[in-house]
Amino acid sequence: MSQLNTKTLGIGALAGLTAALLVLGASLQPSFSAVLYAASALPILLVGLGWGNMAAIAAVVTAAAVGAIAISPSFALMMTLVTLLPAGWLSHLANLARPASELGGPEHLMAWYPLSDILLHLCGLVTIAVIVVGVMIGYGPELIDRLVDVLFGSLAQQQPEFSPDPAVTTQTKSLVLLMLPAIQGGMWVVMLFAAYYIAARIVSASGRSLRPREDIASALRMNRNSIFVFLVGLAATFFGGMPAMIGATVVGTFGAGFLLSGFAALHFRTRGKDWRLPALILCYLASLVLMVPALFILVVGLSDTRKAIALTPNKDVDAPKQTNSKI
């Protein structure tokens, strides 16, 4: 093994150890668990974007091994599915490039894997992870029944006059059954993409990034095929049972993808406007507390689906500055 490979594997192993410690910290600090879980993707993304696939693989294997030894193999499996594999795969996709001439572009440019397709893969990976984890923990009507009963029982102890109607209780259980995987999947897509964005900025600033720094506002859109997946998931929620839970997960993950692209479209369309900053702040705050503004932004994302391919000069050929090509 060459010295370079040894150094790369060592850096990857160190990143994997850091990721595992962050996940273990999340399990010990429930109040910061979501932040620490999301932050555990950063080390994997950093080494993957900066040092390549071998470093990312070493990081994922190391983190999984530490999790299996420190907690249990099932814990390591969940950690790998939810955080490690998506982060490693995103870094792999981000480093993919081929001559632009293969896509009908100029011969002196390289075309990088579209950000829209990277977001599509992220939504798909999170969907699979949420479904597998749900199977592992036995997620279903029985679990939700116990959860809602405990919640209503706690409310009854605090407020003796509280007496929920049986029909309301049943409706609440049905709603929570579908909302939990949708919310969990959607939040995880947003947090993992935020980790990817932060990692890409850090690696780009360090000068180690292979991928050019992109204009997120113009490049971040969902793949056109994502609309059909989203609609199939939405239709599945009306069938009840397992199809409904899987459909809700798809709606949550892919809906989060369209929400991200909707915000990117708003950033792009408000450029140069005097009222841009207060308008964007208002949109973000309103989307956090109200459903209607978030749905509006999601519709904006649904209405603008395309690919924006980043192009950079081929290292072997003198060429003009980086450009963007839309397909």
C-alpha cells in the first residue's frame, strides 16, 4: 500500500471515529440529539469531498465498527443507514464528472454530476433508511396506539377535565401514524443536505474540493422524475396499512426535496430586489410555524424541475471560466 493510500485511509478512519463519537454523544444528550446526529455526517462528507471515495469508505467502516463495539450491531446498522451511507454516497456523487462532449457540450469542459440528481438520491436514500429503521423498531399501529394512549393519559393527569372523544382518539392515532415517518424523513433530508452544503463550503475554502463551487440558488432543483415519485407516494397514503406508511415517508422525503428547491428558486428570483432580505426572512419564519406558506414554497419547487450541470475547464486543455448548462 502506498504512503498516499495509508495517509488517506488514516484520515478517513479519524473522520469515522469523529462521526461515531458525535452519534454516541447524541444518544447521551437527547436535547441535542438531532443536531449531533446531523453533525455526524459532516466528517464523512468532508473526507469524501476532499480526499475521495477510499477516505469515505474508511470513515464509514470505522464509524460503524465503533458503534457496534460501543453500543450494539443493530445500533451500528441504524447509524450506517441513517447517516453514514447517505453522507458517503453524496460525496461520491459530488465527485463524479465526465467530458462535457459526451453530453453534447464543448470538448474542453468537464461536466459534473447534477445537483438535482444528488438531491434525488438523497431523498431516495433517506426514504429507504426510514422504512428499514421503522421495520427494525416495529413501527406500526400498535406502537402509535401505545404512544397516543400514554400522551393522552399524561394530559388527563395534568388536566382532570380532559376527556378525549373515542372518535377523536382514533383519528389522532391515524394521523400520527402517517405524520411521524413523513416529518422524520423530511427533517432528515433537510439536515443532511445542510450538512452537505456546509461540508462543500469548507472543502472549497480549503482548496481541496474537486467539484466547483456552484450557485445553489440557480442549480438546486429537483429532477423531473421526482414529481412522479412524489405523486405515487401521495396516492399510496390513501390505501391504508403498510402502503400508506411507505407513501407518507415518500411524501415527507421528496416533499422536503421540493421544499429545498422552492427556497432556492425564491433566492434566485428575488436577486437584485430591494425587499429581498426581509421577504426571505419572512418566508423562512412563516414556513417554520405555518403549514400554508411551506406548501406554497413546495409548489414553487414542484413548478421548477430541471438539471443545472456545473461545467469546468478540462485540466488538460486551456479553457474559459466555469459556466452552467441547463438541460
